Amino acid sequence: MRAWEKVMFEEDLKLHQKIHFGRRQEFGKHPGFLVIDVTRAFVGSTRKPAMESTDEYRTSCGEAGWNALESIRKMQDECRARSVPVMFTTGNAGMSRFVGGPMKRSMPQKAAPDPRGDEIPEMIAPHSDELVIAKTRPSAFFHTPLLNCLKNMGVDCLLVGGTSTSGCVRASVVEACSNSIPVFVVEECVFDRFRMSHLVSLFDMNAKYADVITLEEALGYLAGLREPALQKV
């Protein structure tokens, strides 16, 4: 039993099994790997527990983020070796001044946002030819060119990592599903500041909008790809 199944009530699990929620989708032949909002603002500049890391960035998820960085890097390495597109989203601090933050109640800023907060950590830094989209709302698709980019690259399913599981990851997964894109959330590659939110969101996404797969499954799928490499934008 997966960790996100253990937090559910027994009667909920029985109902889940009875009505066959969460039936497995088929992988596509031309995947892309989308890394959502893994920036300094969500992991901090160094590995620290969340209670300490939030002194630097109040949105930081601390060590959960740093643990995910290692798994994301493994996914990137495999994707790049097989010419699978690797894509990123970040926040857009400058534009957020005008349109507001992604959360319902953002605390007022005492000073201008730290521009380094939107930087992607060096461990998983994008290559110069990889897509990086700055967004101002939870979904990676909302008022961004992501959907058109996926179509242009011929991507027929998405592998997803990033943060927060209950926020921008979930919002992006739901919108991908709404656009008929099969989504596979790589469990070790997503993280949240609250463990309960993380686990319940994994359960919910797996039941309705995506398949939650392990890193081992994801790497095995990539290793088995036989189709010609996709062209990058």
C-alpha cells in the first residue's frame, strides 16, 4: 500500500475500489517531463528543515524539496539521454505585482519580491534549448503558451514533477486532464510543505485526473521508449 493510500479512511478505500476510480492510463509514445515551480522560493538556497527554511522564503518546503531535487535530476538525465523534452515553470515576480499572487491570501510584502526567488536550482538547471515558462497563476496552462508548445513538440503524455503537490501541481494536472492530455505524476518528484496535503492530493489526483507512478516506473518507461526522438521547439 502506498503512503497516500494509508492516510485514507478504510470505508473510503473500499468505495474507491468498488467504483473503480483510478484505472490506469496507457503511456504515450512521445512524453514530455514538466517540472513545476521548483525554484529557490520553494526549496530555499540551502538544505534546511522547513521551519528554518521559511525564515528565508516563507513559501519554502525545506528538506522535502531537496529530496525531490535528486529524483527530478534523475528524470532529467534519462529524458535528455532520450531526447524527451524537459520543460519548466517558474513564478513571475515582476508580473505578480500587477495581477496578484497565486494564493488566496498572500501576505503583504514589506519589500519588493526577491528576484532570485524565481531562479531554478543549479542541480536541475534548464539547458539553453529547454522551455521555461513564467506564470502568475497556479496552473502551468493558464494564460501561458504551454498547450501550444506541447502540440508543436508532438507530446502525447506528460510526466510531472514539482511543487506544491496540493497547489500548482494539482492545478496543472487538472487542466492537462481537461485538455485530454494523459498525465503521470512521479511521486518522488513532487513535494509540498504540508505532508497531509501532499498525500491526500496524490490520492485524489490518482483517482480522478492522473496516474501517480513511482520514480522506478517512470525511469523504466523512459528506458523502454523506441520511437524516434522528438524535435525541440
